[in-house]
Amino acid sequence: MPRSVNSVASRARRKKLLKKTKGYFGRRSNVWTVAKNAYEKGLTYAYRDRKTKKRNFRSLWIQRINAGVREHGMSYSEFMGKLNKKGIALNRKVLADLAMNQPKAFAEVVKVVKK
């Protein structure tokens, strides 16, 4: 009796992965083994970079707060230290948004912290 290999399921599995790699460059989009490797590598990068994105945004927020605070004659570390001592619970994301989009409101926060 011949061996059953279920080529219908195999083909469907390959098509599903090739559909996901549509748009990749060159053989990565249409050669099964290359596409499979590229797809798996892409998943690895996606997992890693979800963590990296958080780091990058925190760094960006710190830079924006620092730029906003320096206009008022303080450094970032000095500002954050005094902010925590005053017990003002604003996170870096909110502070960076204030510094960029509402400089008057940010100036008020800095004024309260300076007192």
C-alpha cells in the first residue's frame, strides 16, 4: 500500500506562509525554504523590537523633557528629582507631551517644581 502524504494540507500550509511573505524582496517572497527562514527571522525581530520600542520611546521622552526644562534654566535630573520630592505624579510620556504640545502648561509645572 502506498504511503499517504496529504499533499493538499502541505500545499495549503505552504501557501499560507507564502501569503504572509508577500512583499518580501526577491526569493524571500516566493521560494518556500527561503521564505520560511525569512518569515521566522522576521518573527524574531518583531518579538525583540517590541521590547526595544519601549526603550526608544522612553529615551525620546527624556530628551523632550530635557529640552523643555533647559528653556527654564534647569537640567532634566534636577527637574525629575524636585518633581518626585513635590509628589507630583506625572510620568515621562505626559511630561514630554506637555513640553512639546503645551509649553504654557509645562511652564506651570516647572514653576511649581522650582518653588
